[in-house]
Amino acid sequence: MDVTTMPSTNSLLERLRKDFPAINFVPDESFEWDAKNNTIHIALDDEHFAERCLHEVGHALLKHSNYDKDIDLIALERDAWEVAKTKLASIYSVDVSADTIQDDLDTYRDWLHARSSCPECTAVGIQTKKHEYRCLACRTTWRVNDARVCSLRRYITT
């Protein structure tokens, strides 16, 4: 049985900074890729630090910057995890676990489900515009806020 030794936070960070000098790595409370400033925000005390670092580098390598439909965000997340697992993990000796990937993707699936649930009848609606959904069951239309980091708000418009 092969044993993978995870690199220390400092050694991985040093290596990533050396290998990707155009990317800024900034300590923060959570992980996030900021395409506008070419910055990866990193949570140094995260138990899955190495995996999530590589995931954010995946966003950078794929040049992810924005999305039009909420479902597109899940595709961007999935693609960044794929790069982390198939291209970066072996280079940096990091075990990118399927459980970590699925747990992370589940947070986005839950986010999407909450946004798309009708505030009137709770049926799942469809996204019609950037921040707008329409219920297929009762035809209610509602707007949503960005809510990736803050609390979700839904406002009925019809």
C-alpha cells in the first residue's frame, strides 16, 4: 500500500509561490480565487489546506473569472477539482480525496438547491436571468442575492 505524505503548509505554499509567481497567495479566513486581482485567498488552518490550495490553483490555471447561470458555478468548481486531482496532485504529492471533492461540491449543490427553491411552494424553479428564478409549479418569480458567502435572500417579484 502506497503512503502519500502531505507536504507541510509552508513548504507547499513556498513551492506554489515559486511555481506560480503571477498568482498572489494571501492568508484569509476561507479559500477563494479572485480572478480580477490574480489572487488566491487561503485559509492556513484549514484541515484540507493542501487539497483546497490545489483546487484554487486549478481555477487560476483554467482562467475562471465569472459565470452567467448558477449551475455554471458548479461546473467551474468541478473542473477546478479535476485539475487539482489529475494534474497537480502528483506534482505536489498531495492526496486529493474524492470525499473532500464531493463534500465541497455538495456545498455548491446545496447552495443551488436553496436558491432555486420557490419561496411560495418550495418546488424547484429554473433560473431565467442572472439573479432571477421562476417556479415551474406555481409560476412565482423571485430574485436572489449573490449569497455565496453571506446568507441567502429570496425576494418574490410576482
